[in-house]
Amino acid sequence: MKIRISDWRYENLRIGAGTEEVTLGTPPKRWSLIQMPNGTGKTTTMALIRAVLGEEALNASQVRAFRANDEVTEGKFELGLLVEMALGEPAVEHRLTADFDFANGSCTYSTLRPAMRSGGREPGRVLPDELQHLLKPDFIKLFVFDGELARDIRQTNKRAADQAIRTLYQLDEISNLRQRVSEFVKTKQDQTRNTTGRTQKGVTQARRALEAAEEMLKRLETQLQSKSANKDTLDSEHSKIRKEIDEHVAQNKDLEEQRVVLDAQADGLKTDIQASAREALLAFRNPATLSSSVRANLTRLGKVLTDARLPKSPASEFFAEIAKGGECICGRTIGEAERLALEKNRDRYLAHDQINAIATMKTRLNRSGDAETDYVTASLTLQEKLEDQNINQKKRARLELEAEERGDKDLADLRRRAGVLEERIASLSQEIEKLSVSDAAKQAALRCDDTNNVPLARSKRDACEITLREVSDSFKLSQQRDMLLSQLQRIEQQSLETLRELIRIETNKRLEKLVRMEELRVARIDGALELTSDKVERRDNVSEGQSLSVAYAFLTSLLSKAPFDLPFVVDSPAVSLDLDVRREVSRIIPNLFNQMVLFVISSERAAFAETFYQRPDTQFVTLEKRPDGGVGCLYGLDAFKEQTSSGDAI
């Protein structure tokens, strides 16, 4: 597909009141140099071209910024495009129009059909489908060049280089396809009723429950990550201080010997406390260990269930199977009335899972008197160990205090700092334990649930996922979706990596000619262009001229291999380049595009614009200021050569 800009037309816009039209030749010339001194609307024209191509949403202040003066209430910008769908086909004209209402600050886009400028207007941007999805604001900045892009393509956080590749080669369409696949499957699942009696309402509720569980899990994981990182920092700081304290104590041989003994005791107590705490928690979870009367009542209930041989009701699934069959176990035929009665009344009976639950409960009740350790004994043991630990810590503190009293002046401050850190670490440890503990006994003791504990929140999320699959009869479709999404993602990633490397190699070939003072090269493309040179391994800072050279090399490499033949429009392409680089740019870049529109100022004639004087397929346009404040348009090389920097003829 081949796209050309043929002309544009201003009416009551910021470049001046009245109407002015700029034509690029019939047919459009390959190179058009538009000489516009500062203040005659280069930036405005570039912004207007981007706006109509991208159908940009402009707010009231942006609209009024295009206003010629306070007297005008309306304005218009019209851009002529020639679109050739295939080689040999005639080009079709499309005129994209932006109508500005400065009174209410609005802008309306429309498209005019060929040869019907006074009529045939259609609202919005009406172009061939291939262009409709291609012409997005970020992509338009590639060929209607935005100077900011020269910096953005080298900033990792912007990922502009990757986005340029993705947009031009339509890799985003693969992402969009993945999204459409997901949306299609979701729609099919929403329309499905499974065969187990679940309704669409149940499917919707299950999905909402999953979304809520995922959000909760994400929030808790973020909290855990933040608190763990904070604790790691405090632990590291505390370890350094404790090491300094030990070094101070070690200066006294007798105290050091005592410290070694106390530390060994502390390690043993820590292990004992963990074991005792676990045993106490297990005992606490068993009601039979709390009191002898509770244990007797539970044992008696288990004996009653056993003597009564409960549960003994038929399972509800039994009646469901009978209803589906054509004959009852007694030999009678089951008609429609009997089937409806069986399905209606089957809920009076327990399901298999309910029967199993009661049987399990009965077994546990009968074993309730077999607890090896009661809660009171376990808790007393734990209390003794905690008291021993407290004594050990006090002895350790007295040891450090004695070292301090022997004249160690720095030890007091170290102990104070260690104490503050220990309090903060203890508080964080409790919070982290509650968030991360996976042991069921500890979870119960800490009153954890799926709103304050990551493992429980993850279990809740997993359970919601399973429920969603079970209530939907589109499980097979979900599997097919996942396989397709995986393949599409792989294709997308491999395509991006291949294109990155091809464009990197081509960019470096161009940089060899554009930047000769230093061997500046693109080392890799990963979101942004990472530069290297013969002087430094990683080159992050470059001059303005080098920045533009890198941008031109990258963009020409990118656009020259594109499946679309696009014009290249650029504002002041050589203003920040030295004369040698200008000559290289003017020698290399023009041959890479079949149409270039270059907005220049008079200072860019030297070593850049003058290299086009002998090119036959060139349109020279000069805009000059008129006495009435408007802008006049002159064509031809003579007028182009004669303009001064102020916009007046020599």
C-alpha cells in the first residue's frame, strides 16, 4: 500500500487569518522542502497533520490554541492523501478535515470524497481498513516525526523503540487477537448452563468470586513482599550491630566465655520452644483435650451414631440415577410424572459427599479420647521454655551491661540501637508470620483467613478457579483457548525478537555513515535502543546531533522495510547537526523514502537543503509573512534561496 500527501489547506488557524493552501505538486513530488521561518507555523502544521491522521481527541484549550486571533470563531484544516492500494492501481484521493469551533472549544473530524469538496462529507476518518487500524497516534509520530521520539527511543522506561516495531509490523494485532479470543470464550461461558443443575447466575457468581479472590491475593502478596523487604533491611542492620556488640564483649575474655555458653543455650531453647508451641497448638485444636467433660460428651455422641448405624439414608444421587432410567428397581415403568417427582424430592436425602462427611465425623468422635497430650500439659511445657528463654536473655543483657560498666563507652549506644531494631523486627515478624504462615494450627491460633493470609488467599483463589471450571461446560473450550493464546504469544515474541535484530543490524549500517567521529552503534533493542561505542561499553549520553542521527538511522531502517510505503514528514531535520553530518543525512535519507516532506528554516539551507537544488523531483515551497499578519505561499527555487531568517525576501 502506497500513501502520499498531496497538499494541505489552512483556514483561520494560528499561522494567520484567512485561507492558505500548500501543494506538493501534481502528482506530489518525491521531495518537498517547505521553508517556514520561526513563527510561521511549522509546529502548528505538524500538530495539525498528526491530529487529522490520528483523529486525535482535542480538549477545549488545545482547540483554541489553533485560533488565528480573537475575531475568528471557526477554523479548518484539510489534508489531502493519495492512497494506492496495490501496485498498478490508480491512487484514490481522501481529504481528511478538522473543523474547529473556537467558541465552544470543539473539533469535528470528517472525510471528503474525491472531486466532491463541497459535498460527499462523511463523519470521522474514513480510510481503507488497512489504514484505519494502522494510523494510531503513537505510530503517526514515526513518519510525521516527533522530535521527542529521538530521546524516547533511548529511554528504557518509555519502550518507544519496541512500540514502534510492534505498531509498524502490526504485532499489536496479535495481542488484540489474544484479547478477542479471551473475550469470545468468556462470552461463550456466560451463555452456557452446565448439566449439573448450575445456572448462568452461578457461573457469573463464581467468576466474580474469582476476581475478588485474585484481587485480595494480589494485595496480600504486595504487602508481604514489602514487609519482607523491610525486615531484610532491618535484619541486616541488626546483625551488624549485634556483631559489633559481640566484638566489644569479646574484649573481656571471661565475659566472652559466658557469652558463648549463653548463645548455645539460647539456640537450644529456640528449638524447644518451636516444638512445644507446635504441640500446644495441635492440642488446642482438639476439643477433647480441653476438658474431661467435653471429651466424655464427644465420645458418647460417637457411640450413639455407631449404635444407630448412621448415616444410613440412600444418597440423593441414587434417586437421580433412577429418574434418568426408564424403569424403577421394583420393575415399574418410570414415566414423565414419576421422573419429575423423583427429581423434586431427591434433595430430601443426603448426597454422597455429605454421607462421607458424617462418617468421617463419627470416626473422629469415637477416637476423641485417644489424645496423647492434653492442652494443659502442652501449654505448661511451653510456658516453662519461654521462662527459660527470658532468663537467658536477661543473663545476656547483664553480660553486656557488665562489659559496658567496665568502661566500654560505645556499647550503650549499640545496645540502644539494637533494642529499637529488635522491637521493629519483632513487630514486622508477627505481621509477616500472619501473612505467610501455611501451617494450619498456626493459622488457627493467629486467626488467619483468606483476607489476611497469603496461603489461605491463594487456596481461596485456587478453589474459586476450580469452581468456575466445574460450573462451566466450556472447559474444553478454555483449554483450546489457552493453547491458542500460548502459541500466539510465542509467535508474537519470536517475531519481535527477529525484527529487533534485523532492524538493529540495518540501523548500525546507517550509523557507520552518519556518525564517523565515534563508532556509535546499537548494542541491542530491548524496549529502547541501548547504545555502545568504541570508547565506552554503554553509551547513555549523546549529543543532540548524535541523538538525531540515531533516530534517523533507526526510523529509516524501520520504515524502509515496512509493508507500507509511507511518506516521511520531519520538522527542522538538520538544525542541530554539524555540516558534515548534514551532508551525510541529506545524501542517505532522501533515497530511503519515496516521499519526504521537510520543514526547514533558512539556516538549514547550508549543507542540507542546498543538496536538493539539483534533484529534479523536488518541490520548493516558501512561506513568508505578509504585512497584514498573514502568511503567503511562494513556489520555486528562486524564492526558496532568497528568504532570510525573519521570513522576508532578500
